[in-house]
Amino acid sequence: MNKESLQRPPLTPKYWAGWLGVSLLWLTGKLPQSIGLALSAPLAWLMARLMKKRRAIAVRNVERCFPEFDAGQQKAVVDDCFRSLARAVFETAWSWSASGSRILKMGRLEGLDRLLDAHNDGRGVLMITAHISCLEIGARITAQSIPQGRGMYRLLKSPVLEWYQTRARARYSEGMFSKRDIRSAIRHLRQGGVLWYAPDQDFGPEQSVFVPFFGIQTATLRATHRLIRMTGCAVVPMFPSYDPETRRYTVRLLPPIEDFSGDDPGPVLETINRIMEEQIRRAPGQYWWVHRRFKTRPEGEPPFYD
């Protein structure tokens, strides 16, 4: 979906809540970074107390994924997760309204030559990533150097927010594909395009294969393997992170994953999960632990969440 294909919702009472949200988001995007980061601290405190169910999910995930941590270390990861989620509100606003020069002052991209080398032979490139909290601003930083890239995303329920999001992202990318529009994504990769893709979500057993993630058998999307096999694309891992000391973002493009031989998706997906885990462990509090990543269990296993 691109900016031209989405009609702006009218200014009628039905959409007033959405327009209020977009207005606040636009205003937030104009805040200096120092003020936004300062405001994110009380917002994190508030979110942790209002989002009790999400906090319980994060606690469960961290307990199981980091059994080597003591209770204090696990709590620190969960607390940092909510600080990261609060920062993401401001990071998203900056990503959707800030100028390119302002974004470049906030962060940098490492390893661009890896993607360009993989792309030079005419193949498409699948940028595999995970739901890191600073992913939106990481994508914006990356797009400064790779404007021809596209992404896959989930449609928003609010037509006004959907319009604003699509309009904003179209300023620095060719557009977005809905997660339901796998055919267009395949066509884009076959034509030599760059596609940003975060497959670390649980879509149920029918669409998944169980492979390890943090030592837990995890429902992992078959579609990732399908994209690679059907398009012959290169696969370049991409992971953003935030440094609280420098208050800057770094997006790392890792060496391309080379071996995708065979029709069995298991080894491919296991490799991708292993790389994700390695990168998440660099800054564990910046992962989206509030997501029920392990809700689908192998047959016979008890529920993961209460």
C-alpha cells in the first residue's frame, strides 16, 4: 500500500478520536529528542501499572527465556522493556514527521556494504529483523540509505491512523505490503526489491513450524522460508538498538545468511531464530516481551501463559 492508494478519512465526528490521536502524534514528533526521552520515563512508569496483563506476559517470557538470571535481573529486563516501549511512542512520532537531517543526527547505519553487495547481482534482498522496540526509527534510519525498500505490516484498526502511518512511511520508502498480501511481497523480491520483514510472531500451528527460540520450542512462520525459496533472494539480518549512554540509535546489517538449501523449513527457521536470539541478548530489555510469543504449544504441552 502506498500514499496515493489510501484516501484521507473525513473530518466527521466518527473519526474525531482518530484525528485527535494523529494530532497528538504529530505534535509529539516535533518535540526535541531530549524532551521526548525525559517524558518517556513517567510514561514508562504509567504503562507498567496500567498494562497489568502485558506486564504479566513480559514477566513470564523473561522468566522462561532467561532462567540463568536471578529475580532482580529478570525484573530489570521487564522494567527496561517498559522504558523501551515508552520511548517507542516518541521514536515512532519522530520517524513519521522528522526531517531526514534530524533523523541522521539520532542514529547511524552499520554494514550497508553487506546489503549492497548482496543486491548488486540483481537479486532481491529480504531484511530479516525482530520486534525490537526501536524498530520504527531503525527502519527510518535504514531508509535514509535504502529508499527503494518496502516493508510488511499489520493494518491498523483506525482508518485515520492507518492513513497517517501510510502517508508518513511513504515519505521515506516505496510503500508497504499488508501481511496478508504475500503475493505482492514475492513479486517485489523477484523484481530485485528490498523487503523489510519481522516474522517473530505467533500465527498459530497451521502457519508455523516448531523450532527453538531461547531454548523453547516456538511456533515460527513458514512464510519466511517460502519467501526465500520462491524468490531466490538474499537474506540480510537487520537489528536496531538504542544506547542510553549516547542517546543514539545504531542499526546493524549483519552478514548475509548463505545456506538455504533443501525444502525443509526447519533448519532455515532455526538459523533465523538463533540469530534473532543472539541480537536480542545484546540488549534484552529492548525486545517486545509483552507479546505472547509462545502461546502456541506443541501437542501435549500445557499452556505457556495463565
